[in-house]
Amino acid sequence: MVISTAQDVIQPQSIQLLLIGSDQNSEGFLRTTLEKEGFQLTFVKTPEEAKRLIFEKPASFYSAYLFDDHQQTEQNLNLLQILKADSQYAIVPAIFQTDSRHSQEIELSLANGAYFFLLKPFTKDLLFSVLKAALKGFTNHQELTSRVADIENIRTMIDQAQFHIRTIQDAKSLSSVLAYMTPNPRESRVGLFELMVNAIEHGNLKISYQEKTKLIQQNILQKEILKRLTLPENHKKLVTVLFNRTPQQLEFTITDTGNGFDYLPYLEFSVERAMDNHGRGILIANKLSFDELEYLNNGSKVTGRINLK
């Protein structure tokens, strides 16, 4: 099996997964399903053991953490809080396997940085769908991290700026630059990138949520994006990004040429979309990257604000 992540293709043999707290049945299913495809698996019984292994390895050694939330909920959340508080580990996706449909428990996990869920019982296809979504974000954010350090010398020199982007590659480059204007670049770049990608894909290119789901399933999303970028009606479409600094706040405004969308359902976690292969970008931007997220023009314009004081 090959997992496509953004514009990259990752072989499972290069992917290390840390699985925490699996019972005998879950471990058997995961071993059979994932080891067969070549993923490298490490199973531990407790969050304490997981913490020791994680901090013994380089920060990007594990590509994802899979928590089984059937017994050790409090300990799992404590570990997640520790990881999310350390910017080196914050970008590694945490996937929670749970049999709970109670929104309060899921919201608690979400508040501590778990953006991916597997609701039991789940199938092999659902497992790979959620895993693909998590790894896609991880590889994108790894690439963005490698670029941020190049911007250090100009971070305090810019008070206002306007940019125009057209492609996903443009979004990667610009989000890295703008993130370094902020107090927490590793967190803010994720939200900036996700909002820019949404503006390109859904706004300018009019790829609907349902279409994107199918394109990801078929591993042809990038091909479709490139195809639509070359269409005459899209050739001159740009996403405008404005940056403004005040003594109290940083403000990023992203505007596309689309007709907007119903953004409200995407600001908070939804059980119904928990195992979709995309659809978490706005949620992550709202919960992780910005102190305030405001949509205007029926959703075709969004402003993210980061407080400085």
C-alpha cells in the first residue's frame, strides 16, 4: 500500500506509529491490518511508557500516536497536554480510538489537541482513511517547519503587507513566512496554511467538500487541483492575503473569489465528520492557531487574529 500525502507519496515502511494502551483484540486487529502493509508499529501499555519512548527519540521519529481510550482517559490526556505544550512534538497527530459517542468526552480530547478519532468498531477502510488524513497534515507541517527558520531576520520589520497566491505551493511558502511574524510560529503556520488551502481549493477552484472526499479516496486530489488551475476561468484567480500588525494584535485576512460557504459547522468538532479524510483545517485554525477567527462575505473572507498583549 502507498499513502499519498499532499504532493508526496510515502511508503509505509518509512512510517513509525506508536500505539498506546491497546487491548489484546485491538492490538491483534492493528497488527494484522497495518504490519501487513509495512507500517512500523510500537505497542506500549501505558502513557508513561509512551512518554519515555517519545522523548528518547527525535521529535519527528513517530509519524502519529494512536491512543486507545478504553481505560486510561485521564493519563492519555495528560500525556497529550505535555506533547502539545512542546512545539517540537505538537505537530505529530494524535488519533484517539474510542467507543464513546458523548460529545463532552470528545470535546475534552479535542481541547487537548486530539483532532483525529476512530469510533469503535471501525473497519480497515476507516482506519486507513483517518490515518491518511493525519499523515497528510503531518508531512505538510514538517515541510513548513523546515522553512520557518529562514525568516528570522525580518520578523519585526514588517507592519503591513499584501500578497497574492494561486497554488498550494504558494500557500506553503507564504504561510511559513507569515508564521514567523507570530509569537508561536509552529502553531500559527498550521492555521495559516489550512485557511489558504481552503481558499484555493474550495473558493477559487470550487472543489466541494464531497468532491474532495472522493478525490482523496481515489488519490487524485492534486491532479484535479492542477487541472482546475489550468482552466481558462481559473487562470487569473488569486487568493489575497493581508497582514497587519498593531501593538496589541497580529491580523491575517485571506480572501478568495468564491461565493462563500456555511463555515459555522466547521468551527467546532463534529462526531459525524470524525472519520472523514479531511475537513479539520478550520477547526485547527480556530482552536490551535488563532485567538480569534472571523468569517465575512458569506465565508469567502476570513480574518485570524493573534493577541500580542
